[in-house]
Amino acid sequence: SDLACSVTEEQRDPALKEMTYDIGYGEQTTLVYVEPDMDSMYNGNAPAKHKVVPKFNGLSVKFINMSNKHVRLSWEPRPGGTPNPMNKIAPFEASGTASFPTHSFIMTDPDTDKLLQRFAIQEYPENIYAYDPYIVEGDEKATEKNLNKHLSKKEKEFYRKWRDSLAFNEIYRNFTGRSYLANYLRDPPRHFLWSGEYFGQTHWVETSETHFVMTPPKSALGQLKTSKKRSLKEGETVALEEYRAPGQATMNMTLKVLSVAPRVFEIPNFLSQTEVDHILDLAGGVQLSRSSVGDVGHGYSKAENKKTDTRTSFNAWVQRGKSPIVDAIYRRAADLMRIDEALLRNRDSSERPDWPTKGSLAEHLQLVHYDPGQEYTAHHDFGFSDLSDLQGARFATLLLYLNDEGLVGGETTFPRWVNAETFDKLKVKPEEGKAVLFYSQLPDGNLDDFSQHSAEKPRAGEKWLINLWTWDPKYH
Ligand SMILES: O=C(O)CCC(=O)C(=O)O
Ligand SMILES: [Fe+2]
């Protein structure tokens, strides 16, 4: 695109370092993410040498089923206590959730309820828990014999892939301090990522999707076909120009680094008052339903919809084509993330054939409403992929705050942000029109465990917010 921004030359992400490794196929080299040290996070002025251990000790846990049978995963409030069934994991697939050290999980045979293995969750970075009924520890020969006895050729290949993934995880963790939560070896994100080198660092980017400052008449706000390129009226550079900030061909958006690890940015005035009002207007016309959470690993449309106590808010989905204003918000968001807007809608094969899918890489806007006392406890927006090569996963989350008046509390918090000052969480205060951008993926393609976040309870007032999730890449 010809929109200007503060990145003048494309360079390798400053947090990527070369790592040489050998998982049994000879020496190989790849780029991995290494967290910047304290001094660089504070641009040379770190208040202390070492990072503070966060008070919050939760982590993302990944369970791998390395057997050729389905297993049932259950959570035990205490080891040996009554198990709470979670989900079935298919042969050679993985599943996961946010958890805490000392929590206990079990895998059982779904037909007989026979206990297969119990997992006691350890402290970060002990994120990965595998059920492998074939391995004979320290005896390659006996293991091989087992594999040949129980697995087909194809199944042995799947098994091998997980063994490779576990072997890579060991090396990756020694080098970077983090677990490899993706499957070996995930490509780096295909999208651009803003760098986040130090607190307060700013980037800027231009957009031609300027603010709406007047609400167009209802007749101009009909449904759009977002699978098509937009057709504009004669002389227009953007839709409904006459209702936008006058005399402005473009506007600049500023991203300020709130956290380096995870990479969190805030963008003031992303939405105008008119746009906020329009969305809240739409909310009046859409049916809000109790929010659900699910493992998004296999695509959100197939997510298991479970109503739980971890998420007590209400939500609704708003499609990009709902109105030209919603469409403009997607286009502006695309400019903000430096992603082609065409990737955030369905395309025909002539548009961006360089991408592996024709489906939109963005989800519908998720409109969320919290009353006092409602919350979304600490979670990750990513899910775990099966052994497919593409490993589609949520890449970025854009949060748009729609109100602040009368709202007390209700912050978005990042309890595991790396810093040298406090063990308390990073709190982002909702401000009308403000956006927060964070990445669920690291620039090396791994999932970012530190992207864990929560929505605090409003203590007074209500909270309205939008989630816009972008995938890398969604493949359904
Ligand atoms: O409400 C917020 O501040 C965050 C919401 C969130 O994390 C989510 O819906 O996934
Ligand atoms: Fe979230």
C-alpha cells in the first residue's frame, strides 16, 4: 500500500535471533524469539537489572495425545477428586487451557473411564504435557518395538512429529526460556508485526479511512457485500466522504508500546464518537447472548461453545458488511496492523492468490457487554492446532473500547507482562474510542504464553467493548 508509516525499511524483527539445533536430522538453523533484556526494555534506563516475578502464576498448558485412540481430558479440583470432564482429544491431536501450578488433569479412556495418566501442572515454563503410552524411557529399541506393534505406518509418522516437537521444545526452551507452544516447526506469521522494543516507544501509520463525524442517513447505511471490492461513487476516495472529518485526506494513528513482552500497544482515538454511537446503535438491534469460551484451535466456527464461569459477560457478533461504517473500521484496522484489507474479507481467487486461503482472516466483530461483577478471567485468545502444516491460529487481537463514562474498574489486564518495577498486572483503562492491539503470536511463529489477559469486573457502571480477531491464516 502507499500509506506512509514510521517503518522506513523492512528489517528483521529486532527480537529474532539465530538458533542452531539438532533434533536428530543433523544441524539446522532457525530464527527464534528472544525477549529483550531489561535495559533495552527501558531504553537504557532500567530501574533494576532483573525482571520481577509476577504475582500471577498461571500459564497456558498444552496436552498432547500421542496415542492412536481418543482420550478424555478432565480437570480435577484436587488430585484424585471428582473430575470435571473437559473434552475428548482425537488420536495425535492436542488441546489446552489456561491453568495454574498444582492443578491436576487426567486423561481417561472415554469408553471405560480407565485412568490413563495424571498430570500435575508445574510452574512456567513447564507448559507441555504429553500422553505417550508407547515410550520406554531410555530404551529406543523397546520403544520402537512398541510402536511397530501398536501403530500403522501413518500413525508412526504422526507420533514422530510429536516426538520432534517435544525434542525441539527442549532446545527452544534452553535457548529462549520459553516453551514451544506451537507444533514443530511453525512458520513465522505471514503478517507484519509492529516491533515493541521499549516502554513508551511509538509507531505511527497513516490511514485514508478518516473518522466519521456525522451519522449518515439510514438509507446510506445498508448492508454491504464484503466479498467484493468496494465500488466508490464518482470522485470519492473513501465511502461516504461527506460524513467524515472535513478537509482530511488521511489521518495518522499512533501506537504506543504499553508492554514489550507481551507486545501490547495502545492507540488513542481509533474510533470517533460517531462511530462508537453507530456501533452501540447496532447493539440495540442485535440479540446479545451469554458469552461462551471454547478451544479455538480448529477455527472459531467449530469451537466448542461452553458457557462457563470464566466468562460471565454478554456478547454478539457484528459482520463487516453490516454497514459502511463497520466496513470502514475493518479497513482502518487493516491499515493499523499493516495488513491488506482484502485479507480481512472473503475474496475470489484473483485477489491475493499468494495467500493459502480465500476465506477472511478476520472474524466478525465481537461486541461484548459487562455489567458490574461480570468478568472474563485470565485466558489466551489462541488455541492449539492439530498436526496440520498451516497451524492456523489467532494472530492479533484488536480491542476497541466503546465507553468510559460512569465506568469504574473493568480494565483489560495483562498479569504476566515483563517489567522491572512491579509484580502487579498491567492494567489498561477503557477509554471511549481507544484501541489496544496485542499479538497472540511471537515473530518466530510460536504462541505467546505471556499474551494471557483478563477483563476485570466493572465495580460500577457498564462496559462495552469490541474484539476484532485476525488469523494467521485461517484455513476453513
Ligand atoms: O473485555 C476485555 O477487556 C477483554 C476481552 C477479552 O479478552 C476477550 O473477549 O477475549
Ligand atoms: Fe481475550
